[in-house]
Amino acid sequence: MTGGSQGAGYRPVIGLEVHAQLLTHSKMFCGCDARYSGARPNSHVCPVCLGLPGALPVINRAALEQTLMVATALNCRVPETSRFDRKNYPYPDIPKGYQISQYAAPLGRAGHLDIFHADGPDRVGIIRVHLEEDTGKTMHSVLDGRPVSLVDYNRSGVPLLEIVSEPCIHSPDAARRYFAGLREVLVYLGVNSGDMEEGVLRADVNVSLSRGAHPGAKVEIKNLNSFRAVTRALEFEIDRQAALLEAGGQVAQETRGWDEGQEETVSQRSKEYAEDYRYFPEPDLPALTVSPERVEEIRRTLPELPAARRARYVDSAGLSPYEAEVITQDPALASLFDETLSLQPPGGSKAVANWIMGELLRLLHEAAVPLEASNISPRGLSGLLRLLGDGTITNAQAKIVFARMFETGAEADEIVRREGLAQIADTDELAATVRRVLAENEALVRDYVEKGGKTEGPLIGKVMAATGGRANAALVRELIRSLLSPEATAQ
Ligand SMILES: [Zn+2]
């Protein structure tokens, strides 16, 4: 939060409505393929998702299951009966003239998500989790010199989850952490790709500034599809409202949009008159019944969630909270960690974590690919750590081997054999090289002797360079010490 609003004694009150597309094969109420990314406009449509007269919706069972998983993972109460309602509003991207959504009886109520930071967890209350259908997409273009609006219904009817938080968040940073935590849970459950650039996860945020017991007018900012946009839009809005209030003005209750280029919120429509969606129960669909036994079964079969995994890494694997956080950011990375560790001798967790957080993340970042697209496997990483642990290769060589594994998927020992990478641990062979390096670097040797052996680093570096990084560093240090010891130099 920025200075102005704090100085004036205003407290931001923030809530988020997050929309997440579910990863089902077909759409919410018809058999059309829900995976429309890159498809020709209006190629994934049928009478149901085009809203043609007489077409009847059928509930997608997978979408229902996924929603129940999310509701359970977010500690929601799942009522035995829930139902769909019609939300009426006239928009070109809603072909029926209404959206099928859940209003009066959602699938999940009164849950929470704990978000972690340096001071421990912060609990964000969740009012509801409900299921609805996504809208089509309107685009504005120019055709034959005239402005036209085009609409693509491929997205129309894709299952959409809405997760509404309590207005209990008090800073843009906490809002970002909550959104990120929610994304993590959805990705871990395998119900959303988390690919925010594709628009599969978007947030509407609402924010007001309260002063003492006086609540402020609520402003909603629609359609934010990155963590940065959530943070920046809230920062901007808090400053804007604080400046207005300090100048004696009033904040209008309204809906605003976020202009990414200008980095500012812009007024879209006034909320003076609350929208009247004329909700009523969807007559074409039956009510939903979910037994407590079914909810219990879903709870039992949920995968380990990121927060639990982080706690396990800190408590039983001995990782720092930071290491645990980096490794759990992607379920694929966490699986690699778990599976590699299971192939290692006990106590190897730090080494496994270091390789994942260091070389692996660096190479993935450079190649701009997800872990699944690389050739690194638990078996491969474990093989590399074994060669490093028994001294067959040096740390510098291990990095080369790892890069080859990343490219080709070959086993570590095969790469070492093929490229002649094994380290020089033969004392006689190394001693000859160390003698030569000492003879060639008189100044460094003088410095070493004068400072009583405190400057061995540059000499070790010279030997490593002379051997192409293949020398056993511990042995080199030992050789330098003995060759330059007072007894040896006195002779
Ligand atoms: Zn369809």
C-alpha cells in the first residue's frame, strides 16, 4: 500500500471474485469440445451453446466433480441440495439472453484458504464456490473500412468456476498472495491449467476505503488476468480513492476496468442502480443432490495440497521455508523432488533441492519450457547425484552432465563415459599439474607464503582451469598445502 492512504488513516477492504475455467473435455451443458484454444472461430458450437430455441442443456458430470473437489479443498460446506439459476442479461456474447449460473444454492459455502508469508498463515474466508458457464467473446474490428463487432462462441458454455472471497483482505500484496494461492490449489487439483496468459483464470476485485467504523463505497475492477494487474490495479485504486476522500470528495460506487498500458483504472458503469438479473431457478435442469458420504469420499481422495506439501518438506525433509516454496510452486517440480528423493540414500534432500532450484530452473527458464518438456527424470537426477557423491565427477562436471541430460535424456554415467568427463583423482597425475601451475605463478605463490596460506583460492582456480575443471578440488587443496608447506619450501 502506498503512503497517502495510510497517512490519512484509511483502511483498504478488498474482496476477490475469481473465475477459473475447468479442464473438462466437453462444455458445461453440451458435448462440444471445451478445448478451443487456437481453433477457428465458431467451430466448437452446437444448438445448445449457441442458445438456439428448443435446445436442452445436460449437466457435465466431470465439471461437477471438479467443483466438488475445489469446494472441499477450500474447506467449504457442501449442502446436500444445490441448483442452477438463470441470470438474465442482454449481451451479444450470451446467445441465450441469460447465463446458467448458481445464485441461491451454490455447491460450496463458507470455506477458507490459508495464505503463507513470513509471519505465518493468514486466513482468507471464502463466501461461496459455484459453477456456471463461460460467455462467448466479442471482438471489435474493421471490415471494408467500417467498424464491426464480431463474436466467437467457442468459449460459450465452457465450465467456469467462481470463487468469491470475503472482503477481508487489507493490502494489494495480500490480495496477490491469495490469488496466487488459489491458482496453486486449482493447478494441484488438476482442474485448471493456471495458464493466465490464456485467460483461463481471471479476477474481479472490489475495494473500498474505510475510516474507523465508516465503510467506504465499493468499487469493482473487472477482468484482471495477471498477479501484477491485481496488485497494480489495487494500488492505483487505493491511491485514487484516498486522494478523492482527502480532497473532500466522494467515491462513487461503480465498476471500473484496468488499462494495462496507462496503468490506471477507468470508469465503466455506475452501480447506482444495482443490476437486476431477475434470477430464477433454471427450469431445464434438475436440482443437484450431493450426499455427505460423497463429500467425505472426495475429501479422502484429494491429492496432497501445496500447503501440506510445503509443511512436509520443512518438517520432514529439512528444507527451508523458501526452498519448500520454490519447489512446490509447480506440482511437477514437487513430484520430481519426491521421486528423486525416494531413490537417494537418506539425508539427500538438500542436494536434490539444490539441483532442482539451481541448474534445473535455470535451464527450464533459458529454454522457456515446462518440466514436462525437458528430459530430466527422477532416475536421471538420482544417477547424477550418485556419481557426484562417490567422487566420480566434480561439481563443475556434474553441471555439464546435467545440461546434456536435459538436452538428450541420456543417463548420467553414459554421458560421463562418452565424453570422458570423469574427474582426476589420481594423486601422481594431479601433483605434476599442481607443480607446473605453482612454477608458472610465482606472484601468487609468494602471496600465499607471505599470508600464511590464506590465499589458496586463486591457486586452486588455476589448477582447475589447467585441468578443464576435472580435478578433484579437495585433492588439489591438499597438494598445494603440502607442496607449499614451510617444511617443503625450506628444502
Ligand atoms: Zn455446444
